[in-house]
Amino acid sequence: MNVLVLGSGGREHALVWKLAQSARISRMWVAPGNAGTALERLAGSGASVENVPVGADQLDALLEFARTHRPDLTVVGPDNPLALGVVDRFQAAGFRIWGPNQRAAQFETSKAFSQDFMERHGIPTARSGTFTDPAEAKRYCASLGGRCAVKADGLALGKGVLLAKSVAEAERAVDEILVDKAFGQAGAKLVIQELMEGMEISLHAICDGRTAKLFPTSQDHKRSHDGDTGLNTGGMGTYSPAPFLTDAELDQVGDKILRPWLAGCAADGIDFRGLLYPGVMLTAAGPRVIEFNARFGDPETQVYLPRLENDLLDLLEASVDGTLDRVTLRWSREACVCVVAAAAGYPGPVTKGQVITGIDAANALPGVKVFHAGTALKDGNIVTNGGRVLGVTAMGADIAMARTRAYEALSKVHFDGMHFRRDIGSKALAACG
């Protein structure tokens, strides 16, 4: 069959890489893809994956491409096309597509919608309020003693969350979002949550409208610098599994979150077919949802898919067709670690076009796969083309081995201004003694 993948980041390269292993796929396109996706070959046909020069949010052009090339399945990677309704548009035109429709995508596209849903359906979360008036928002911050998370309601490339530990910091965050419009229209409304204390983990569950299948744990590293300092980013690295929950505890956490979530979707008439990604804080009072995302995480995808032993195409089709209850997820017992190599200036403005070397040497190491994110081909060279440039990923018998392999691979890679965190997975190592 023929498959079209939408997106250009590290998540999309990981999706393409995993899908390419399916013997059932004879042709695959990526819109727009990156330098790494164009290097993948299909196990079934031996053909190369083809990049298409169409942006993932150019819905009219994507539909025109689909009408011409007739993909049997389209797979949506990033959040923005979901927010724009790409699933609804493709379905209306008669195309099979994987990902939540526009209404279901509100779990990510509106934090106010998501927070209201959780409160109405008894999903454990933080105390919160939603505001458009700066003065009212600041009064609420003061009622929390200034210890709060101030969040732009809409999509802000994973960066629309400002954490405050004092009233002064909280007031500055409110002004930055509501007054200074730091996140544009995404910050026309904001959600303020009490600051939760505990260990943060990422959960993923693939859903088909009635059934949700929970993935193992992972842990993202959002801050730009070691020790969880610096600015918030889209993610500087991750690993799986995270050792903070036993399998039995993970099932209990999933039950406390997914069971009422599925019941709430049924009650509200929301047909969610895609990937639900709750960020969860393990607090002293139990697990609490920080927020929902409605697609695979990035860089969580880069550590989940190397561990996944199922054919990803089968899994996505079951999600579309409503047959996940017949599927058993299978996972490698090995651990996986991904370290993001970022461009100078990230998460702020970055310079593009820096030549990247050493990727082949890194990929030649045992258990290593370098996923491209912000890369492009120029004059025969692979060059930087974004903030998060590469996700250097490695498998190993445990987190320590996978981490050692990932950092060894990263030492082979170079581009001007490259920076990365040196403590990815350190919390897991500390927890394991």
C-alpha cells in the first residue's frame, strides 16, 4: 500500500523509519520531510522514501497531492495540521487518515477546553482558572501565592508555559502572555494552574474511539540547560522506560486517567482516533494530569518506536478502523535514550545552513539511530534547518548503557554552534541507585 506522512521533524523521521520496516508498504511520501526522511528505504519494495515540497499545514496543496497520488493512508505527525482540521478535510474527500479530528484535537489546541473536560469528568489534575483579563489573572496568581504555571491557551510550539514561584514572577508571566503577546493569538486566553510538586513523566496511549492502549513510561527534558534550568523548549531529550512506576503502578495510573477520559469522550460525543499524550505529575497525593497533547510527543517518539515490536502500520490502521481491542502491544525490554542536538540560540532565533558532519559515523555504532529534525540538503551537504537539529538515539540493555551509547554517538557529530544537554537520563540513573 501507499502511505503519506505529514511533517518535517524528528518525530516524523521516527514515524517514517518505523513505517518503512513494514513489508506491506510499497511507496511512501513525506510532506515536506527532511534530509533524514529522504535517506530511508522501504523494506517491502526497496524504494526510497520520497520527500514532497508541501508544508504539513498547506491543506489545499496536500489534498491536491492526495487526489493525484491516492495514498491508502495518511499519517499526521505534528499538532498544527490537526488544529487546522486536516483529518476532517481528508475524510470529507474520501481519504483514510490517522489522527484526531479537529474537535478531538482540542485536547491539545485549547488548554481551557482540556482543563474544563478534566474537571467535569473527574480526571485528576491541578486546581486552575482561565482568564482573558490581566488583573483577574494576577489576582488568581496571588491566591496561589505566586506558585503557578501560566499557560497560553493555544498552540505555541511547546513553549507557551511559564513557571512561577513568586507573585512577581507570576505577574510578569501574565503580562508576557496577555499584554505583550509573546505567543501571539495562542495567548489571547491563558490557563493558570497551581504548581504541582513531584516527578513528571510522559504517558502515551493509542486510541480508536472506544479503546486506549497505554505505552510504557518515558521522561522528557523540557528545559534548555542541564539541571532543568534555562528556557522551556520543545524537548531536549528523553528516555524510556522511566523507573518511577512499576508495571502495576503504570496500569493504575492509566486507569485513573484513561478510564474517565474515555467515558468523558463517549459522554461528550468526541470520537478520538489517534495518539493521546498526557503529561503527568506523580504527586504525593497521586498522579495528576498537567496537560494533554493529541499526537506523538517529540522527542518521545524517538524512544518509543525503537522499542515497539509491532508493525506500526498495523497499529495505526487498527486505530483508524476501531479494532485496537484485538491488538496486543509488544515492547523490547531494552531501554532507549535520545539526546537532542540543537542549533545555537535555540529555543530563540537560530542561524540555518550550518554543515553537519559525522552522522554516518554515529549511525555505525551499535544500537544507534540518528533521527533528523531541523535538517535539509544543500549542495550535497546535510545542513541545519531549524532549532532542534538531530535526535541522537541509542538502545541498550538498560538506561546506563543506552545513555553511554547515545553520548558516544553524539561525540561523532558536529556543526557550528551545536549544543545539547549532558544530563539526559540522569534522574533515572539516580533512581536506580
